[in-house]
Amino acid sequence: MAHPESGGAVHTVRSLARATGVSWSKIHRLITEERPTVTRDQADRIANAVQVNRKALFTPTSSPFGDANEGKGV
């Protein structure tokens, strides 16, 4: 998705990290599915940076703990 810093260019891992405050290594691991989870807050920041709804990027996972993990994973 386009971002304002690059005149409409697509985000790189590092530019997305700068825009969201999520480490570039975490974003890389998310993209490569090495570690396919982030917190709800991180998911919201990534979705906002690429200007889409969080649900378009992330599928919530069910937790055996119910609401105890609310906000800890997406």
C-alpha cells in the first residue's frame, strides 16, 4: 500500500516498521509466517499504516483461555 513518505511507493518492511513502531524484524517474521501473530494493538497500527481494515489482514485466533488473552494476539 502507498505511504506518504515515499510519494506513493509501496511500503518496505523498514518503512512499515517506522510508520507503525513495530520492529522490522517482527514485521519480517509476520510476513514470512515465521511468527504469524502480533498483538491487537500492533495489528491495528499495521492496518492503519496500509489503510485497510485489520480484519482484511489478520484473522483472529481462538484461545483456550477465552477472554483472558484479549488484546494479546490477533
